[in-house]
Amino acid sequence: MKVVETVSGIRETLANMRTAPGKRLKVGFVPTMGYLHEGHQSLLSKAKAECDIVVLSIFVNPLQFGPNEDFDKYPRDSERDLRLAEQSGCDVVFMPSVQEMYPNPIRTSVSVKGVTERLCGASRPGHFDGVAAVVLKLFHIVQPDKAYFGLKDAQQVAVISQMVSDLNVPVDIVPCPILREADGLAMSSRNVYLSAEERREALVLSKALGMAERLAQEEGLTFEALRNKIEGEIRSTPLADIDYIEVLSYPELEPVDPSMETVSRTSDMIVALAVKFGKTRLIDNVILHRK
């Protein structure tokens, strides 16, 4: 496994690797902020199964953090990350510094409208502009054939898919299922922030989403009733501080048609949650597929 820290270095490395006699090798790309867990490893494994060369990037992107967010405290462990990446069959790791990615103040913004105004976009203004900018920059640097993203952040997947479609970026976006701990908690680098009590109470998120899946099968259930039941379940946990509970179309992330009083899945919908436990904000979701 090769570890590269510069833009020129990753371009040269991949140019040398991807050219084989008689064919152009396919590059699969997994962009991350590091502190890898089994969810990231599952993305690498899928990329390994579908592509000839697997590239992982590890970069904590300052553009997507707000002034009072956890950029400086975001968990980092490069040595562990590299060990897990190699175990997952990664071929190249791109680990640039902030100075390497942004040698000068960035004057170009990438703003994806519509899919960014709700959910985390409403709670974290400017967050998805920072995500779109760094992902587009990484796509230009790595030039992958496929890029793999976990659906735990389903809004991020929707934003990047929209950007790629609108700008004709030549990469296939591959959404991958949420990976969960044995007790149901969605895997996240931020789980390390949770105290033992907060970790136990955070299980209410997957419990509430499982309940939502079951309730959505009931005839005559209204959207208001579905949301109220989810909220009631989460509020039964003392430490839970709800940021949002939303039921939206997916991937458009539009409010459901107000004329639809009952849950009728003529298109895919997402039940999305953001809840704080202590100082740790967790997101989770379930996508309800059309009938």
C-alpha cells in the first residue's frame, strides 16, 4: 500500500498505476475524514470487489466545520487508519495536509441548491458547501471511475449525486448501506465522544427508526402520526436532545405532498434524525422504498 501526501504525488502515482497493457484500470475511491471504522472498511471492500485500484483519502476538511464545531477535536489516528486501510485491501492512501489542499485562501464556492436547505443543511449553515467543494476537488485530483459513500449521511450522498449530475463529473456514485454495531447503533467516528451512559441512550435512534419501518406498513397511518410516534420514542430517553426529525422524499429531500394525509410510498422516502447526546450530535436514517 502506498501513502501519498501531495497532489502532484497522487496524480503521478495513479497515472503510473492505472495504465496496464491493453486496458485502462478502473479506480475506486473512498473519501473519508479518517478515524476509520468497519463502515469505512465496508466501503473499501466494495471498491476492491468492483475496481482494479482502490484509493482512500484521509482529510479532515476545515471548510465543512462551522465556527463552534469540532474541527480541532475531531478524532484522528493516522497510524491506526493506515493499518485498517491495508487490512481492507486499499492500494493507495492520499493523506494531504490542510496547507496542501488549500495552499491559498479558497475563492471558489460550490453550492448545491434544494437538497441542502433541510436536515443538516438547516442545522449547519455552509456545511454542504464545504463538503461539495472538497469532494469536487478530490474528484479532480484522483479522477476515479467510482466513488463510494455510506448512506448514514444520506443527505451527503444526495448532495454529491446532484453535484455530479449537474456538472457532468465523470464518476459513478455508489451509495452503500449503513453499517451498525451489534446493538444497532450506526457506526460513526463521533461515537468515541459518547460516555457510557450516552452510548446506551443513543440506541434509541435505531430503535425509533425500526419502529418507523414497522409503522409505515400500517394502512391509514398519517405522516403526522408517524413523526409524533418517532418523537415520543426519542423523548422517552432523558439525555436525547432532538435537532430534527424529518420525513422527506428521497433523494430530492422535498417535504411530502401535503395532500397525502396517509403514508403512501409512491416514491422513496427518508426518515432522518439528528439528536444530541451530551455534546455529541449523531445522525441516522432509514429509507422507505416505494411500494
